Amino acid sequence: MVARENSRRDESARDVGVNRRQFFKTVAVLSGAAAAGSLMPSCMPGGAPASKGPVTVKFWKSPHHEKEADFWVPIIKQFEDAHPNIKIEFSVLPWYEAGARLTTAFASGNPPDVLYVVDAWGPKYIESKYFMDFDAAGYSKEVKDQFDAQLFAKVPNYLGKTYGIPFLGVPRFLYVNNKMLKDAGVSAPTTWDEFTKVGTSTTKGDKWGYVVFKPGYWQAFWPWLWMAGADIMNPEGTKAAFNTPEGVNALQFFVDWWRKYKMLPDYGSYDQEQAEDLFYRQGVAMESGHNIMADRLPKEWPDVDFDVVMMPKGPAGAFSFADFGYVTISQACQYKDEAWQWVKFITSKDGAGAYLKNVGLFPARPDISIMEKNKAWPVYVNNMEKIRGAPMHPHFEEANNRMWAQIEAAILGQVTPKEAFATAEGDFNQALAG
Amino acid sequence: MTSSGRVTSYRLARVLAHAIWIVAAVIALFPFYFAFSTSLKNTHSQFTYPPEWFPSSPTLANYQYVLGGMPYLRYMANSLVVASTVAVLKVIFDSMAGYAFAKFRFFGKKILFAVILSTLMIPLAVRIIPTFLIVRRLGIFDTLWALILPPLAYPMGIFMMAQFIATLPSELQDAARVDGCSEFGVFRHTVLPLIKPVLATLAIFTFLWQWTEFLLPLIMTYSPKVMVLTLAIANLKGQLLTNWGAVMAATFLALLPILALFVLFQRYFIEGITLGAIKG
Amino acid sequence: MYAILKKMRAPILSAFERRGVKRSTISRNLVAYAFLAPSLAFFVVFMIIPVIWTFGLSLQEGGLLRATSFIGLSNYPTVIRDPRFRIAMLNTLLYAVMVIPAVLTMGLFLAVLLRQVVFKTFFKSAVFFPHLSAMAIAAVVFSYMVHPEFGPLNQMLRLLHLPAQNWLGDPQLALPTVALLEIWRSLGFNVIVYVAALGRVPEEIYEAGRLDGAHGWSAFWHITVPLIKPVILFTLVMATVWNLQMFDSVFVLTRGGPVYSTATVVWFLYDNAFYYDKVGIAATIAILLLLVTLVLTLIQVRVLRSEVEY
């Protein structure tokens, strides 16, 4: 704790820099004792700048837990003890507007050295050469063998080059409330027909059969698109591929949950956290949830009798969606080799294991077995090849937002699914073109 | 109309006026009550139906959570530093500029004043991208300076000060010059003491507007150590947190400093707006 | 700063004196500009330059993360033809139309009624209270209040046996709901402005009016309104500038949805600049917003000013 306080003090001292002492003095007087009390200790310039001492590596990660920063303290300490010439400066990058913040951080010329990246974020920055090429630096071949070959070739990869090391995975499966299903006399669905049957028979009073949250909603739709036999983009990643009869079928099915089966709460009423909370409070019978739920449920909501199952099979089989996160080094980093030591450490069996067991997320490497008790783990292991990720394209975000606006219009009954996809295809392709 | 009829209708009007004002006040204050009462509930009673209008077993746990679980005081200090520094700098600079406009004839005065006046209609959103680029070039991106310096450009204060100082008699300044005061001395001794209420008003409103600013910190900062309250609380909604009570406790705490200011300087809050509005 | 000015004084003085300008005039100019200097410096750096730079950027293609290149005015037709921009502009104007007349008339109405009310300070403070909380923070509270299932607003409707509404999820309702929040937050500000303005109308004018038969409504319409017209103009212009750049509440509450029903111009600008990395498009949107704001406020000033001067 003391060490952490000190390091925090140094860090802010460096940031506030020269000549600002006066400023803070003035301000402390102006803003009264309350502000002064909390400002002075952290903002007084500390020791001399490190001219020869250890190299500082700035590491940013978005939080997967409320105590994110605390979890990193022992991991950083272990690393710094082993590498006395490297100092890690950790910052939590809030999820809130993480994309916009990364844009301004990279555009400001003062980005982090090491960054945790959600796979879909990558292309925009890679395209402008902000991430380091791990193949050219020879980093990827050092550790490649420790990972599942298919996963390694896909997650940190863009147009055939590797830009980081896989760190964690967040697969989404179907969470079912056993008690609610039993009360309705049904069991966990294995097909689309069964899914709507379970959904409608568990919807009564203030209980719902299923819930789709927003934003982040597309994750709730993509698997159904895949299961219908369609895809978001063509295999080359250049054009929309969803506007096919199969794609329209998927959307029709999706829209029917609200309009025909009425098994969901009003569109847009739940954000992700509220939707999860609804499952914890047994207000919804089924939900497409990520593995943190399977970690939290037995610990915090032991009364909830739940199971995790694979998505119900559609015309083209069962598929599910997962985000994967990797760790990259920014091109602007001055101490790439030191940064690489850190990346190698946190993606190693020990480093990743130490962090992931705290947050209940799945490792991106097969040799960490900390999750056996997590009910989503066997589903994950048994369905590896049926898990798909987000498409990789620098303009995907805009294209996806445009596509979703049309899907929303269909959910709300403003247009038919066919019309929605016809419009969405044009909008989507136009956005991809930039 | 008979006089007794007029008295009755006057009474009726008064009753109606009170009724309308009571409704308005209740609507204005209800969200604060809602936030406060929710902040006193524990996690499990936030979702009860029918609603619980008074928390049955009030708890301070949410406040403990907010103050202990995140650097809340840091965010609050950041907000205070930004808002008060902008307020102080603005009061100094704008009163000087207002004095120049009110009491001097100088080259380009009319054009300059017209330009300044017309920029009142230019919203921050229009300038936000170049402001980011300038902040980046000045090397103050992601520091509190990036939140302090850009607002100093908004010329409302100059305008306010010029109008008010123009109403002061010029003889005082002439007399001070005869007494051998330096130009700054003239300003300090014959102008500043007379415009104290306007200065207070400008300071308070500048403080309020900076305290509630959102777009600027959203673009100009990303580090938790320079995060301000507006951002931190909007951020709470996007965190791994469905604890309404904690969110409400955080919003309620964010209100306290400005509330204290309001209670202390209520007079200036209310006068202030009119001064800005004198001439339109 | 002061030292530099002092050093510069002599050469500037002599340069102007050679051209036959009076010494006292020069020195008065120097003093005036010395007083203006700090404000002017910030004004130029963070107001004038950004506006010009925004225009410059609107002629470019590229992004904050990418290189930019000059493409002339071709961003303008692209943006104007984009249906999403048109919807955003329409939403922004609609929002302004929902908010501004409501706060101005209700504000004036409440201010007039205040004369009849006891505990004036308490009531005034109460309605001003919402203005103290930041829009972003108020929006967070509001998002819970209008929650379709647990929010007190729908719970109240259910108690009254009225149908509950999906306030922010229904495209017809979303924009009015967001407007409601702004009305709640800015009404008190207007009330206070009008109360002060009304307080400055001398009582004798009303007495004189009464002799001419002006009571109640007609006194209000023929005496009060013309006298406080400059204040109305001021609040109208400020509300227009403020509401056309509406962003914080949609950012927290709806993110432009559902189906673009709350997408506003600044929201669209923000997405383009900081998510889609299209800085030229974003700057073009900014310039178009500026033009609309200027045109609208100039019309307001023209119309109300000309009537004032009789």
C-alpha cells in the first residue's frame, strides 16, 4: 500500500511537471481547504526526473473488475522485482468512450507504451501504423507455440500480420435459470423452435423469457445471423454479406421475439449491467451472457439455480460470439524491448493466470486451467471452433452502427426485416468505403 | 366588475399562483429527492414494486462505497481546481478588458467589440476539434490546463464588465491620474472596488459553468488522475455497476460544493443573471 | 509581460510619432491594449484561430489518426446530402422548438405569478436548483427516473392506471423526453432572469397604465412585455445557441438512438471526429452548425430589435 501511494505520487509529479508548483499553490488557496487537502500530497513535485534510472513503461487496460488497479499491484511488483531496470506505470482506461479516448491519445502523440486491445478496436489504429508489427520484431515467434494456433492466427492478426499477444477471451453463451424453466415445464432449448417456446412459456407477470441489452447489442444478434447461415461481411472483409435470404430470416426471427412472441422487455430498456442484474434477480429465464456471470453467480447469488449451454441450433448449426483481447505495444514506444518483457510476462501462464483468476475471465491460452469450476468453461472448451469474433475492418464501427440503426427500425416495426437489410447493406458498404 | 368580485378573483388568483408555484417547485426538486432517497437504500430495495418512497432502512453504505472505492475526492478536487482557477483568471482578465472597452478610446475598438460580441454565438462544439489540436500543440493535453485555458476565450465576461464599468463616473480615474497613480493603479484603486458585486457574480457563474462542463473534459482528458466529476459520474453508468444507490450517492455528493456556494452567495446568483441581461 | 511592454514602449512611440500621431493618443492606445492583452490572447488562441481552423479542416479529407489532404469544398455536398446529417439537423431544430418556447413562456409566466406568492426566495431558489447540477449528471439521475420498469415516472403512471411508456426506447417519445430534461434544467434560470427584469419595471408605469384602463392581461401585454423585450431577446438568443449544441444528455441517455431519433448535430460531429476518424466531415458539420446558429440568432435579433425601437 505504501509503495503504491509513493509510486502514485511520483507519477503525478512527473505529469504536472515544472513551474506548476506556483499554480497549485495559488489554486490551493483559492479552492479552499477541501481541495487543498486532496491536492497537495499528490501534486507537489517529487524527486529529480529519472535520467539514468529505470525505464518507465506506460500500460493501459480497460477494467474487467471494480478493483482492476488493485489486482495489478502484485503482478507489477513481481515483474519489477525480476526486472529492476523496468518500471510499470499502470492506468485504467475507462470503457466509457474508450475508443474516443484512444483516438485522442494516439493523435496527441503521447499514447501508452503497452495497451490492452479488444480485437475489433485494432484495425483503425493498425491501418495508421500506431501498433507495432510483432512479426517484424521477431516477438511473435518467441511465444507462438504456447497458444492455440488458430486463435493466435486470428485474434491479434490483421491482414496477415501479428500486432500483439492474445490475453483473454469473453465468450457468450446461453444462460438459463433452471428453476424458472422447470416451473414452466420446459428444459434448456437446443433448437430455435425450442428457444421461442421456452421464451414464451417463461414470460409471465414481471418475468421475462429473454433479454437483449443495449448498447453492445450487436453481440446479441450476430450469432443468430451465423446460425441462419449468413455472415456480417464477406470472407475477404470488403463488403456486407448479411443481405441474403438467410440473413433476412435471422432478422425476422430476432424481430419476432418482440413483435410476435412478446418474450422480451421493451427494446432498449436494459443496458448490459442491468440485464445481468435482471438474471441475478431471477427476472429473466434466459440470457446471452459472458463468463463473468458464471463466475459471479455462485459467489454472490448462490440461490440462483442456473446452467450455461451452447446457443440453440439454427438452420446452419450453433454458433456463439466472443470478444478476444490482446496486448500490443505502440509504435511510438521508446523502450520496445522493455515493453516486450512486460507483454511477455503478462501473457505468460503465470502472469495471465494471476490476473484472470481474480476477474473470472477466460485465458486466451490453453495451459491455464483456473476455470474448471466455472460453468461456462466446458461449453467454451467443447465449442471452440463454433465461436466467432467481430469482423476486422478500420471502418467497421461506423458500418455496424448504420446496420444496427436499421435493425432497430425493424424491431420497432418501422420497416420489415427485408427492407431493413436492403437499406442497411447500402449504408454499410458506403461506410466501409470510408 | 364589483369591487367585492374583484377581491374574490384576486384571492382566487393568489391561490392559483401558489398552487402553480408549488407544483413547479415539487417538479424541480423531486429528482434531487429521488437521488437522495435512493442513495440511502441498500442494493436490494432499489427495485421494489410498488416503489418505496422513503427508504425503510436507510444506510450510508453507498456513500462509504463511493468515497472508499474510487478516488472520488480526487475527482472533486480536480473539478474544484478547474472551476475556481477559470473563475479567478476570468474575473481578472475580463475586468481589465472590460475597463479598456468602457473607458478608453483606442484604435480598432468598434470592430474588436463587434467581433467579440458576435463570437458569443459560437458554441464550443464548433471549435472543439481545433481546440484539441491547439491543446495538443501546447503540450497540455490530458492535464488540468487543457480544461482551464480554453474557457478563458469565451467573451461573455468582457461584455458584462464593459457594460457595468461604463456606468461608473470617469472623474474618479482622472482624479487618480492627477494624483500620480500608474495606469494599473488607477484601475486597481478606482475601478475594482466599485465592481466587486459584478466580479463576484462573474466568478460564481464562471465557476458554475465550468463545474457543469462536459464536452471539454470528455475530449481533453483521459487519465483518471485529471478526471473531473461530470465525467466520472457519467462514467459510473458505463462501469460494472448496477448499484443505483452508489450512483445516486455519487451524484448527490457532486452537488454539495455547488450547493454550498449557492447558499453562501445566493444574492449573486440571482443578481448575476440580470446583469448579463441588462441590454441583451 | 509588463517588462516586455515597457521595453517596447519607446520604439513604438517614436515610430508612430514620426507619422504625426499625437503622443497622448499613442500612449492611450498602448495602455488600452495592455489591459486587453491577456483576454485578447486567449480570445485569439481559443476562439478566433479555432473557428478559422475549423473552416480550414472542413476543406480537408482525413482524420486525427490519418494524414489529411485538401479537397476543396466537396465535403459540403457530401454532408448536406447525407440523410443522417439531415435527420440530425432536423432533430436539433425540433428539440430547440420543443425546449425554447416552453422555457421562455413558462419562465415568464412563473415570474409574473411570483408577485402573488409568499416565500419568494424559497420558490425562486427551488426552481433554480436544477440548474446547479451538470447536464451529464442530471441525465444519469434522469435515466433511472424514466427506466421503463423500475423508474418512478412509470410507477406513478401505473398507480394512476395509465399505460407505462418506454420513454427513451420509443422513437416518437425519445426526443421529447430528452427535451423534458432540458426544460427541467433551464426553466429556473429563465425564471430568475425574468423576475429580476420585472423587478426593474417601475411601479408608476403600471399605475399610469391602470389609468388608461390597462389591467391584468392587457397591462402585461402592452406594458410589461415591451419593457422587458431586450431581456426576452437575450434569453432567446442564449437559449438558441445553447440548445443547438445539445449533446451531453443524448450522450448519456440515448447515444442518438433509437433509429437516429435523438441523433443531434453535435452528436454526429463527435462520432465523426472521434470514432469514425473523419475530421474533415466533422469540421464541415461544425461549420454548418455555426451557419445555422448565426442565421437563426441574427433573425431573432432583427425581428425583436426592430420592434423594440418605437
